[in-house]
Amino acid sequence: MKLTVVGCGDAFGSGGRLNTCFHVRAGMSCFLIDCGASSLIGLQTLGLAPNDIDTIYITHLHGDHFGGLPWMLIDANHRSGRTAPLTIVGPKGLEERFVTATEALYPGATERDRAFDLIFVEIEEGEPFTSNGVKVTGFEVKHPSGAPPYALRFEADGKVLAFSGDTTWTDNLPGASKGADLFICESYQFDQPNPVHLDFKTIDGNFDLLGAKKILLTHMGQDMMDHAASVDSGRYLVAEDGMVIDL
């Protein structure tokens, strides 16, 4: 399993980082975890072909996590000439929100003929979904976005990769992270609790409960970035756009 950090920034692009997007190769599959508004730019910068991606998994319906989907469609239709099916997996309401966003940006784009099948799968909490040898399970977290927000747990090639999505602390998080080879965890602030985001002190105080072999800190605001050099490198990695991790 190979993870490439396409974007690890927050909604505001703190530190000049791109919106959330992780590119993963595992067995037969090449997939994205989240597809923030700047994802296509990040993929092009890193030389990662959009047409190689078979599935895009969305944690929640905020623009810095799903807003790149319209651009992926436009690229597939007008530039890259996609012919292989593309599956988009996420919470209830995903397809409706995608159509609304895409039609606002490019009227008629969702109605034109396509050379590929665009498939939407809306998952439910705790009900595993498998695509191309990758098993994913959603764990509902706390981050209002007009649809259920999920932490996602991926199992493939004998490895486990998990992602918190955006959330404040919830007892559902260890269900996603326990035993993971890598747990990607948002750490928006350093030591100030937030009703919709995690802070590093809360993460660190629950490190054993989370039970992951390693935690990759992501979605950092400026306050967290100012303290990033002080975190324990034995427990944590600090995400950077373009970072590559082999699991």
C-alpha cells in the first residue's frame, strides 16, 4: 500500500497547503480519500494521472473535502478522455450535492453524454463496502456538513489505513483507528478544544486508546503548524503536500 499526500491543508489553505486529498495504491486499486477543491491541481503537480483512479472515497460534504469532484468530471470529459468507470463513495446525499455543485460551476456538465460510467455509492455507518479488493468501513463522527460525516477505515493487501475525516473527539474514532498501520488524523489546533475539530493535546491524550501504529497529523491550522516541530516523532508524522509513505 502506497500513500501520497496530494493535499493536507485546512479549508483556508494555511501554510500554502492544498485541500485534503490522499492518493492510495493498494493491490488492484488506485483510489483517493477525499477530493478537496484543489485536488486536480495537486494530482497534476505530482504527475498522478486522474484516469488511474478507480474510486474516490468522501468523508463528508464540505468543499475542502469533496469540492474537487466537479473538476474531476470536467477533466474526464474534456481533457483526459476517460473511458473506465469511476466510483464515488460517501455519505447519504453525496450524489445530490455533487450535481448541485457541478451544475452551479458548469451548467449542463452532469447531463452531457459521457464515455464512462459514473457510479455513486452511499454508505451507512458500520456497513463495509468493498471495491477492487479494498474494504472500507465508515464510523460516524462529529462535524456538521449537512450529511453524516465519517471516519473511514481501509483494509487491503494485509494493511489497514484509517482517516478521521474532520471531527471533534468522539468515542467512534478508535473503532476506525485501532490496529491501523497508519491513522491519518486531523489536528486543526494545538491545545484548544474545538466543537467541530480535533486538537493535538486531545489526540495525544488518547494515543493509546486510538491504538494505531503511527499517526499522520493533517488538516493543520497555523497554530498547530507553529507547534508541529515539538510532537513526538516516534508516535507522529506531520503531513506535507507531496509526502509519500509506503505501508
